[in-house]
Amino acid sequence: MVTFDTKTYSRKLLHLISWSHWFTFFNIFAAIALSSYYLFSETAPTTFLGQVYLVTTWVSHIAFLTFISFVLILFPLIIIWPNTKVIRTSASIIFTLGLLLLLLDGFIYSRLGYHLNASSSAQIFSLIQEIAQKNVIFYTVSGFLAILILAFEFTISNYAWKHLKRLQKTIFARFVIFGLVASFFFSHLTHIWADANLDYDILRQDTVLPLSYPATAQTLLTKYGLFDVDDYIERKTSPLSFSSAIPPYPSLTSGQCETSNAEQSVFIVLTDAQLNNEQLQRFSNRSSGNSYQFNNHVDSALNDEAWFKLFYSLPNIYQDDILKQLTKPLLFQAIEKQSLASSFTLIDKSDANSITDQHNAPWFVSLFDEKSHLNDISSLIFADKLNSKKLGLHIIYFKSAVSNDVESSISNYQFELFVDALLLAQQQKQQKDIIWISSIGNQIEDTQLITKPALLITPHKKSQRQANKNVVTKLTSHMDLQSTLMKNWLGCDTVDKEYGNGSDLITLNKDRVIANTSAAGLMVFNKDKSVFIDRNGNFHSYSSKLNAPITVNKDFPLMIDGVHFIKRFSKQLEQENE
């Protein structure tokens, strides 16, 4: 037997469900209107089919997200607690938060190129804090928008509740729903066709809307200009390269870094063997200067490619084009302007890599005034010899024999012996030098995604940190060395910031993403993991905490951060020329 209370409950529940449908219906239009912001963040499709796909996928995707929010949040709440005041108030607050989240997501996408996500939360919070600091009314405007949207929600809630019977008699909603459903199926079928036929005009729209990312990394790389759009199919297995010409590498102009500020020399001691934290800690303990040990140093290049990153402070994708321009790195331009010396010493028992042969010597050897090739360090380890070098930049590179364990062991021994001799020689100098110690390059691909240690030793007066803060866990890179020397050695505060990807290692205080390219794909590093995206769009990850490969889902936001890092140099110069 059905009681009166049961009938009342059923009637109230059905009334609330019917109201919630219309309330969601109006919110679909509000969400579609607000989400039009996404469309202005991208260039318009060039084909008619691409334009139709853009409109249909936009309205159907946003409508689906709004409806699924009703199904997953509001509908269960109505079933559990069918109280009119509670449901109407809760629904207004829930959809207000949803629309505000949509606006925030659209803003983040326009600035960073990806949507709200956990993996890039540090970059997102950093952006919001930066904008709030520059615009004091940021929080005021945000609060006003929240109040405005909440007022809108209460308005449509009251309207739907008071005019529910009249709304139920209308038929226009059926045509709207039919159009949204048709758009949903059309957009998905069109995308399947585009994916099969590699129609880039459609595929590049995959990242525009929230909770939507492309099926392959190649599509995203093509969108950001790292694959040629006109040759999209043929270049599926080609190395990464810019689809447009890169700007010319800059030259120092009159007035930049001309005043001689260098009071000491710089010694850069490098080896192709992998170092460990214990080795550098011993060097740090023996130094008479102020040391900075970088335990998460990124060195992802193979063999000689690492030298380009070190000298030009740029990812390797620029290497071929920049070297053809025959413009010296900014650091060497500044050294010339200040009439400082530069020398490169190769310690290698083999004669096969002699730098005295101009035809076979590596490209970077020509940057130096003095070049020498030694079989051992016997002539270098005397303090008088080291301390009598001309004021300038001096690089000593230890090359080991990979195929011979005995010779590699001897090379490592000589490397440590030379560093000890250099540190002891510094104790006899009144004006201490700047010393950098690290490995350079990877002899095998397996070590490319692993961060390595590096050590920077500076005179005491250059230090601004306490002793217990000199172990740095932030990500660093060889690309940072030029910026550090330009500022702290040559006194050029702003030049390298504008034309490179490096940061000053001494004042580095925030987490960041570092990326590089190779012939095989794109490598991206953040504080927790490193990711390699090969030419086929496959993701391979390595955990910094576990020191082991891990299996993770495709992290497109991290990849986009990496692409922004790669393109920083070309964007900076493009903006200058506008």
C-alpha cells in the first residue's frame, strides 16, 4: 500500500530531478559561452572541414563536460538528500565553482599551453603568484567574477524552479539536445577519419579543450613547430627540427660587457666519465673557496653535442643552424671585448682525437686562443704552472678510453689528481679563481635521463649563501654555466638572460623544467622525473627519487613545458624583431 508520504517524496524527487535537468541545460549554454575563450587562444583552422569540426567539437565537448558534472555530482546529491533549499543552493555553488574552474583553465591554457593538471602544479601556482604580484587587483577581479557567476546561478535556478511546468511544455530543448548529440558523434567520427588520414588541420585541435589531449606526441610537436606541417606524413620518423628558420644568434653591441670586471680566472675541469656525489664532496671539502654542489645536474647530450649546450647555453636542436652562422657564443664575445685569454687542454693518451689537427679537431676548439693536447698531467700539476696562467677562461678536458678499463681507470685517477693539484694551488693565490668540475656528455644512451652531480667553487666574497645551503637540489644544466659566468665573472647582468636558456646558478631558488633534443626525440626533466618522447610518440620515464625507469601515462603538460623551454631562444628574438 502506497502512503501519502511516499507519494509526496516521489513527487518532490521527480520535481527536483526535472528542475536539475533544466538548470543543467542553462549551464551548458553558460559554459559554452565562457569556453569560447579557448578558441581565441589558437589560430583558426584553414579548411572548411576543420572549421566545422572546431565548432561541433567545442559545443559538444563542453556540453558533455557540463552534463557529466550533473550526473556525477548533482544527481547523486538529489537522490541522497532531496531537500529543495539544500539542493538548489548546493547546485548553484557547485556550478559556480565549475564555471570559475573553466575560466581559470582557459587562462592557464592561454599562458602555458596546457590545461590544469597535477604534474605541472608548480608551474601553474608560480604563474598565478607572478600575475597576482604584478596586478594588485587580480584577487579583487577574481572575487567579483565569482560573485557575478554565483548571482547568475541563483537567477537561473529561481527561473527554472518557478517556470518548470512551462519549460516542460516547450519543444525547442529537444532540437538543441539533438544538435548537441549530433555534433558529438560528428566530431568523434571526423577525428577518427583525421587520425587515419593524418589531417593535421583537425588533429592539432586536440589540445584546445579541457580534459582533451592528442593521441600522439607527434601531433603536439607539429603544432609547436618541431615538425614540418607540409611534410607531416613523411617526417613521422625524422629527427626533431624547427619547421621555420631560427633567428640569427646575437652579437654583443657597443657598451655591453666592455668594462673589464674580471679579477680572477675561470677553470672548467671536465671528464667524459661519470662522477658521483662522494667524489665531488671530497673536492668540496678540500677547496678553500665557497662551494656549491649540484646533485641534480642535467646532462642529456651524447658525446660532442654536450659542448654546444655548454658554450651556447641552448638546446641541441639549434646546433646545426647556429654553427653555420659562425657567430661565437656570448661568453667568448665578452672575453674578447675584455681582452682576456682562453685555453683548451685535452688530456688523452690516444692521438686519434688530437686537437692540433685543424681538419679533425672538434668545432669548438677554434673558439680558444691556445690549444694543447697532452697524454698525461705531469706538466700541469705544479702550482707555479697553474697559477701563472693568463687571466681568462681555461678548460681542461679528460677523455677516457671507453674500450679499455685499465686506461679509463688511469684517466679517472689523473682527473682526481689534477683537481687536487688545482685546489692546492688555489691556496697559494691571494685572489681565488672560479672553478667548475663536472662530467660532460653521455657515452651511452642509458645515462641520458639520469641527473648527475656537478661542483662550482667561487671566492668567498661572491657567496651569498650559508654553508648549510651549498648543496643544491634544484635542477641545473650545462646551459646555466654561461649565464653564471657572464654575471658573476664578467659583470654582464642582463645580456645572457635575454639570449639563452640558462640561469645564474648562485641565485637559483626555484624549481623549473629543463629540456633538450636529440636525433631520437625530446627529453624533459622536472624535479621528480625525466621523460623521453621518441619520434614515434612513445613516452619513457625515469624516476629521480627511485633512480630507476618507471611506467607512467603520457604526460603531455610536461612535454609542453619542455617545448616552451626549447623554443625560448627563438621566441625571445622573434619578439624583439616585432
